[in-house]
Amino acid sequence: MRRSALQVMGALALVIAIAMGGCGSTAPAEVPIGAVYPLSGSQAATGADIQHGLEMAAEIINGKYDLDLPLAQAEGLPNLNGAKIKLVFADHAGNADQGAAEATRLIEQDKVVALIGAYNSSVTTQASQSAEAAEVPFLNPESTAASLTQRGFKWFFRTTADDTIFVQNFFDFLGDLQARKGVTPSSVAVVYENSTFGTGVGRLEVQGAPQAGWTVVADVPYSAKATNVDQEVTQIRNSGATVLMQTSYEQDAILFMQTYKAQGYRPEAILAMDAGFISPAFVKTLGADADYVISREVWASDLGKAKPIIQQVNELYRQKYGADLTGNSARAFTGLMVLADAINRAGSTEPDKIRQALLATDMPAAQLIMPWDGVKFDPATGQNTLAKGIIVQIQGQAYYTVWPWDLAAADLIWPMPGWGQ
């Protein structure tokens, strides 16, 4: 009887211990998040820039900082007993199939609770399919192809604005120039790399130009892996376009600029769709030849004059990495902040609870280093409905906000001076 009583008591103790564990008495020490980015290949510099943005965000979340940002003032995730964010990086090298395989590996082998990535829209397309099939949240901070939030996915969320918004920004900007500088609509060449990102942007620009009064005189797709673009630049030059709209990644953006100079081509303006034109390697490689390029952007350090939190975080970043944040690293930083905030509000590492918390996100503009109106996801698409863009110009090898006019830190230079002037 005594032995039976002890066995019963032991069984009861085991049941109680299991029940307490199920009630969340023991939270994980770390919360693994998979980060899929181009860490090698032609976009390695961009990948490193994004990696730094993510690491800065994780450091602020896991530490204790006097900043008006989600989770900054407490160590770790308070609702998970201070658990720390653990970033698990994977390299897709710009290859969509590799990105999908890495996403699957992170989910199955590293047991990540969510994914963040993947910069290239074509890679994000496939990597997020892996996450959707596994029913794991995928947060996308940087890819802008409009198609990404038109697939009916339940587990995909995007914090940045998409190319539909950015292209409209271009034509709004050009419209404002009529009053500001007397620039009247004339001819435009549309140039774009032929993957998901570039093709989507090119289509939107070709469709939108006539509605804004501009005539498309050249529609020039090309391979982002091209090593010679003489033929494309000759086509652009011969078109007589006064304005060039270009969508390129890092190495091809640099190659085109070098070829423009070699052929003596200089339009009134180059309107770039972000990406390679804001990569740290762009100005570093081209020097003064990068000046006067105009690019749509999502972030600029000069915005810190009107919004102190931007200046505070940028200073921390500069101390750590010796450079300013960029549009890419700032978006990655913000993406991880949003994802970590959702995990904390979920109080759980269960994917569906994280997904529900993401759907309930309503982050105010004051808690962002972005010039957005906040973060709030459309429940049908996963798109942040409060994101928007700005336009910057490279002057003296630095980026300055030039539009909207009320945010401008420098006067717009139009038209571009000739090479060497």
C-alpha cells in the first residue's frame, strides 16, 4: 500500500509539472528568427548592409536602451520572460531556388519561429512560398514588387511600401516640378532588369507615363547579370529621351553609370528605383560620377532633424558600423522591430499566435525610424497600409531628401550638369 501511495504521488507530481510547463512557466531563453539575404555574390554589399540593420535592431531589443522604440527599454521580450532574439542568417546569393531551399532548411532544421527577408523580390516570392506551405510567418521589410501582396497568402506580411506607390510618387514629383522648376512633360526612357522586381516596375512606369503626359520613347529590359550594356545604352541615347527611369541592382546600376559616361550620355535627370542606386557600393565605387542621380527612397539621415528618434538610432548605428543607416538597413531594422513586437504581444513562439499578433499590429509613426504614418497590415493582403516614400538626390556624394518639398534638406538640382561639370 505504501509503495502504491508513493507511485500515485509521483504520478501526480509529474502531471503537475507537465501542466505548469504547458502554462508557460518556462519560456525559451532564445527566440530564433531566420534571416534570408544575399550575403555573397554581386549583392553581397547590400546583404551586409541589411545584416547590420537587423543586428542593430536585435541588439536594442535584447539590451536596454533609453529610446522610444518598441522593446527598447526592457531586456529581451518581457512577455516571454526576457527571451532574447536570435538571428539565424542564411545566404541566397540572389538565387530564388536557393532562397526557397534556405527558407525550408531554417524552418525544418533550425526550428525558426518566423522568417525575415529576402531583399530581391524574385527570391522573396519563392522563399515566402516555403514559409506559406509550412505555415510560418514571413515578414518582408524591403522587397517592393506589387505582386507579392496579391497572392492571397495568409502568412506573408510586408512593412515597406510597394512599387505601385513608388511609381506614383515619381509622377507626382514630376507633376510638382512643373510648378517648381517649369519642367514640362516630354520624353522618357524606361530601363529595368528583367526579374520580378524590374519587370514589375517597368510595366508600371510604361503604363503611368502617358497618363502623366510623358511619352515613352524607349522600353529597355536587360539581364541584371549583364557584363556589358553598350547596346542598351546606345538604344537609350539614340531615343533622345530627356528623362531616364531606371530599375537596377547594385552591380548593374554601377555598370550602366560607367557606360553612360563612356558614351557621353547625360539626360536631364535619372530617376532611379532605389535598389542598387542606394547601395553603399554605388557612391563608393563611382565617387563624384554618382552625383545628381535622383532616387525614390524610404529613409534618409537628414529626416532626423524633424524626427529625433531617427537621429538617435542612426548615431548608435554609426558608432557600431562607422556609416549611416541606408534605406535598406533602416527598413530591415524596422521589419525586425515589428516582428519582435508581434512575438512579444503574442507571448508565444507558436506560429499562428505570432500571425494573429501581426494582424493586430498598430504601431504609431512616433515609434518608427521611417517617415511612414505607422505600421498596420491589411488583413487581406498583409501589406502595410501606412507606408510611403520620399525622393532623394545624390549631391557631393551624399544623399539628401529633395521631395516632398516640406521634408527637403537640400534644393533639387535639375537638370543634371554634364559629365565633369
